[in-house]
Amino acid sequence: MSGRPQVGSVLRVGLHALLLAVALYGGFRSLGPLPPLGTFLHPTAGIWAVAAQRELPAGTVRIPGVTDSVTVVFDDRAVPHIFARTVDDAYRALGYLHARFRLFQLDITTRAAAGTLSEWFGTRSLASDSEQRALGLAWSARRDAAALDSTSEEGRALFAYADGVNAWIDAMGLADLPLEYRLLNVRPQRWDPYRTFLFIKRMSYTLAYSHPDRTYARLVERVGRAAADALIGETARIQEPIIPTGRDRPRVDRTPLPAPCWAAWRPRSGDSRVTVAGKPPTTGSSLPSGPPTATPCSRVTRTST
């Protein structure tokens, strides 16, 4: 009988040791998609510290390379305004502020351009990475960075901007780490002009890259060039600039779209030839695929083939 309490005590101690080992393992190692819980739930620098990042910075910071004092004033919309004695110092402050508030956006945007998202997200990003590498944004950015003259106006600006970004990265503590890095259990990369070129090219791709040629060609065939130009125009019909305009609603182009010009279609074998002009086909008719003829039509006709 005397041995049973001792066995129970040993089991309890063993169970507690096992739980402690699991907790320590989970605290310092990732468990599946979860980040290490030790740093993630750290009482002072863990996830709780992210809320403090909403506060606007105050006081004095030191940025390597700054030649004179720079003042940053935040307005009532939290938009920073930089006052510097030199352009290079202004770019250093700009890089610091971008990193302070948009570090993850800078990082993931350049990774998307370089085709290296798979390093973070695994096979889910392979298709995107392959597309971007085939597009050649990274190749173009490397070429531009290699040709950059560090003494030129552009070169000084890009290197000064990188100084500012790296100043924040170097001074950043665990409590300053953005939420996304915590969830992915990754750390930001240092910045250089190459990554700025990557960012610019990716933003250009995001905002301007489009390949509607096939869609446009199909629209021209179906509704005419004027209507196709209106549907796929050079500018959006709804314009909302980011600069305040004093308006309480977006500016909308309310010019009516041109009426579709229904073209005549050259049928394929077994199709029905539908010829339309000025109005769509009557109920029950169809528009078979194929190039339109140049025949203008004033009425709907159908001929079997």
C-alpha cells in the first residue's frame, strides 16, 4: 500500500514535466501554421504590443546619414509632412516613415515582384511566382540597380531612402514587429535601391498592367468599336482622387455609352447566319462565333446552312 502514493507522485511529476516540455517546445518552435507561441504571446513584446503601433511617433530619432535636422509634422488625418534642409535628408525621413507604417507592404510587394512569395507561403504561391519571374520584373530591377549612378540625383535619392528604411529596421524591437510578420514567423529584409526598383515596377504592374486585347477584339466584333472603346476606355468612368477635393461624392462621367452596333456574322457549318444592325437578334436567335462580315444590316434575317 505504501508504494501506491509514491507511484502517483511520480506519475504527477512526469505529467507535469511532459506538459512543461510541450509548452517549451510550442513556445520556441512553430506548430504547423502557428508561429512560436512563446514570442507570439510574450507579455510585453507579443501580440499585445501591436495595439501600441497605432500611436503616432513623437520625440527625436537618429537616422544614419542625415546631415541636418528634419522635422516631421502629422496633421489631423495622421498624414506626415516632412520639412528638411536637403532633398537627401527628406528621402531618408520618407524611407523611415514608410518603414515605420508600411514595412510589411514594402516587403511583400517586392517579394511579389521578385517571385519569392513561396519562401513565405509555400506551394500556394508557386503560380504567382512563376508568372512574375516570366514577366521579368526582377531581371529589369537588377539591370536598373546595376546601372544606377550613386552620385546622380536619382542615385542619391534611392540610397538615402534605403538608409531611412534600414534605420527603422535596425532600431525595431520585438514589440515593433508588425502583426503579419508575427503570424508568418518571418523577419523583414534590409532595403536597397534594387528593392525600390522592384517596388516601383510591381506598383506599375498592379496599377497599369492590363491585357484586354482579346476582350477588346471580341467586343469590337459584337458591339462595334465605339461601344468597345467606351467599355474599355483609357480612364475609369468613376474618378476618386486621393487628394481631398471638397466634394461629398466621386466625380462620375455620365456620358451615355454608344448604342451597340450588332455586326453580321459569318456562320460555321451547321450554324445559323444571324445578321443584325441597330438592334439585337430577335428572341430565339443566336450569334455563332466567327469573324463579322462587313455587310451593314437594317433588319434581322436568318438563313440556314
